[in-house]
Amino acid sequence: MSLDKATVQNIAHLARIRVEDERLDAMVGELNAILGWVEQLSEVDTDGVPPLASVTGHGLPMRADEVTEGDLSEKVLANAPDPAGQFYSVPKVID
Amino acid sequence: MSDLITGETGDWEVVIGLEIHAQVTTKAKLFSGAPTEFGAEPNTQVSLVDAALPGMLPVINKEVVRQAVRTGLGLGAKINLVSVFDRKNYFYPDLPQGYQISQYQQPIVGEGEVEVELEDGSEKSIGIERLHLEQDAGKSVHDLHPAKTYIDLNRSGVALMEIVSKPDMRSAAEAGAYVRKMRSILRYLGTCDGNMQEGSLRCDCNVSVRRPGEELGTRCEIKNVNSIRFVQQAIDYEARRQVEIVEEGGEIAQETRLFDPNRGETRSMRSKEDAHDYRYFPDPDLLPLEIEQSFVDALAADLPELPDAKKMRFVEQYGLAPHDADQIVEDRETAEFYESLAEGRDAKLAANWLLGELFAALNKSDNTLADSPISADGFGRLLDMISDGTISGRIAKDVFVEMFESGRDAEAIVEEKGLRQVSDTGAIEALVDGVLAENPDKIAEYKGGKDKLFGFFIGQVMKKSQGKANPALVNELMRTRLDG
């Protein structure tokens, strides 16, 4: 698998990361190198081997349906750059 | 029943698939311990997980899993013992994580089926593609500030079931019947309250048009429609719009659209390029969700009687017409009301009065059965007075109106107004004779062959008795006098 320049540009756009044109060629090379490295995994024969999500042997931990949190609006909004009353506010988004 | 759309160049078939987002009835959210109640002050029901602060980890709410499995069982669907949570990546201010945790390739529930009854009384089976669990997003408020959008994350992280149908519907009416049925099943199960005004149940409609029997056309998705009426309006509008475009030689652009209830039209929301490139991948914060068959079996054994089964029972046990039974079982509360009303009474009379008088009065006053001023018990005592001949059916309707307005007992109203039916033969004979004495010319006409006048005589007697004479007795006595 190999990425071209347009694909890298699109990925950057989808991730909302600005990449200047002159950086693109270098980035294509870096990403392809990473992909190539990961791709070595496909050399291992995994036919008939079930996917392994964890080696700990524990299943997905679950919580009871109980309200344990809430009323944290001050803390929750503490890092908001531009809170308005109890709301976050952002530049107008119109669909 | 498939409603074709007649265009300039011939007939078109509309093909509809629906995605229903149903909020799972739980106290806490899908992956956090924050509350889910509707209508709280902004951002007061938000945990640090819901606000996506760095380092916070999701822990799944067991009740959500239980409710999703029960819903799957209620839809007769395949339950997947292993399912996987994925990240669906997109940016929007009300999605603080920058991704929604959802299920993509391995949902918790697979294929199932729902039977819907259509207006002409026929039944149609609508396929279910899948049901998966996902997080709700926060709420964007656009109208509080001219240049800003306000964000409330109370909904963020609330558990939703997305129930995806197969593209099996062929008219807005079928889509409406499907949503009604789905809502009914969810409410019976108690897995979603089905409240569309509060957004607990929302619907995305996928609509395309084609020549009957041909390949599927390009579809548009109408997002977040929040009432059954709007679902039908949106589909009707969208299908016509697409037919017009295709007939003019244009092409349908696959896109997401919004329904504007004020204008009754759909409009483009965002273009397809970004919208469907979600780059799903398994969420590394969550192991696969594994459940035991024994867990599923125990839930299956404990499901309540669902609308289809109840409908069949009502038809057999109470002798109801299938269509009447369908209307009664749609809401569990209505079905329970009916059963206590029908207990020990004429079951058909009970169904007629419930569907006729009570429903009409509730609709007219914009109320539901829960607000009914007449209890099943009080309503039953009115029916008893009809059955035992204390009042006539005609008088009972007047008593009903007064009961509905005042909330008073049928007995009290009947006594106070002296509405007891007159079944005293002597008293009725006197009325009959009075009417006949006043109309010698009509008697002559009647004897001369004008049979219809019989109704006139009966009407006069009923009028004289102010509606209180026992109609069967009046008939009998009049018959004896005139023809005997």
C-alpha cells in the first residue's frame, strides 16, 4: 500500500491539520515508510487464527447503571476558551 | 401496497430505508456515570468522559447492553455474542471527542424483521439490517447569539440504539407505519420511551426513486426527522423532488438533507465528500463486547407480551376485528386500559366505545389516555348501564360527554338529570298512542303503503320521551299498534 500526494492532502484535510505544500512531498515519504514498516505484519500467516484484542484474558469491564457524576459544569467549562453562561460557545456553525 | 408516483414520463417507485435512533432508557450514560434526564440546565449532566478531557476512559454501562439485547430479541433479530466498538471520526463542535464511539462491522444485533399493518388492512414485513449501540452527540444552539453557536453537552454520551431497516418500504405511509410499530415495540419492551418531541426517538430517512423493477436510484438521506408526520411529509417531498430532477434529465446528487417542517421541504445540508469518509477503526479504549448465550436466553425468557402477540390474543379472546385490535395494542397503556374495561363486559361494546367515543374526545382535547378524566372503572360502569338497559346507547353518549367534561360518575349524572331509560310498557304505550292520535293522516299514508313512515312514528315517540324511552320497546309496541 502506498499513498500519493492527493491522498495525504485529503487525510490532512479530514484530520483538520494544515500541511503547507512544500511539506507534502516529505510527508508522503514519511507516511509511506510507516505504512511499509507496519505492513511487515502481513508476512505472518494468520489464516484460521482468531483476532486477539487483549493478552490479559479479562473481558470488557462494565459499570452498573448508576448516576455517579454530574453537576460539574464549572470544572467542565473551566478550560473552555469562550464560555457563555453555562454554555460553551464557538463561532457560528450553520449546516 | 405500493404507491407509485406519476411523473411527466410515467410511473416511479419510491424506495425507503430508515435509520431510527432510539435513546436507551437508562439512568446513566453509555460510557460514563453522568445522568441522562431530559431538560436539565446546560452542561450540568456532563462527566469528564463526556467532555472528552484527555486521559478519560470509557466504561460501558451494563444496562445498555441488556436493553440492546432485549430490543434485538423483541425484533426477532440475531444477537451477536461478540460485538466491537469503533470510532467514527468527524469534526463538529457538539462532538468533543472528535469521534463518535459506535459499532461498525460487528454490531450487537444483526438481521431481524418487523410486521407492519397498512391502511388497507394488509400486512407487510420490513427487514431489519442491524441494531448497533453508539453515543449521542451534544446539542448545538444556533439561535441565542447572532455570531455564535452555543454548545450543551448534556446529551453527549447518552446511549443510543441505531436501528437500520432494509430498503423495504415503498411509500410514506409504509414508513409511517414502520416507525409507529417500532416505537410501539420499544415502549412495550421499555428500552426507549419513544418520546419524539424530546428527541428520544429520531429518524433518518434514506429515499431514492426508480422505475418499478429497475435498479436502485441514487439516494439522499434526510437527517433527524422528529415526528411520524414529518417523516411522511419529508419522504413525499423528497420523492417528488427527485422525480422532477430525473425527468428533466438531471442526476441525483448523493447528499445529506434537512427537513424544514415550516416550509414542508428538504434542503441540502452538506455535500457527500467529507460526510461519508469517517475512517472507522476499532476503539483501542474498549475491548470487544462479549456476552454469554445464557444471558441472552434469560432475557428472552423474560420478555413481555409484545404488540403482535397481544393483537392475536385480543382477536381470539375478545373477538375483535384485527384492525381494531391493532389500534388498541399500539400503546401498552391503551391495551391495559382496554383489558380492564373489557373484563366481565361485552368486549366488542368496550372496544367500540374506547376507539369511538373516548379516543375521539381525547384527540379533540389534545390529550392522551394518561390524562383521561374517565378511568377504566368509571367508563366500565357507563357501559354496564347500557348493557343492563338503565340508559339507551343514545343517552349514554350524552352522559359520556358530561363525564369527560366534568370527571363525574355516570350514575350521578344519570340520576341527577333523570336519564334512566323508560322501560315501563304502560308509559310507552301512552306515548305511542299520543303520537298516533296526533297523526291520523300519516297513519293513512302508512297503511296505504308508505312503509318508511314507521321510522317517523318511532322518532316522534323518542322525541316525546326526550330520548329516554327504551327503543326496542317503542319499536315493539308501535309494530303491534300499526301492523297488529
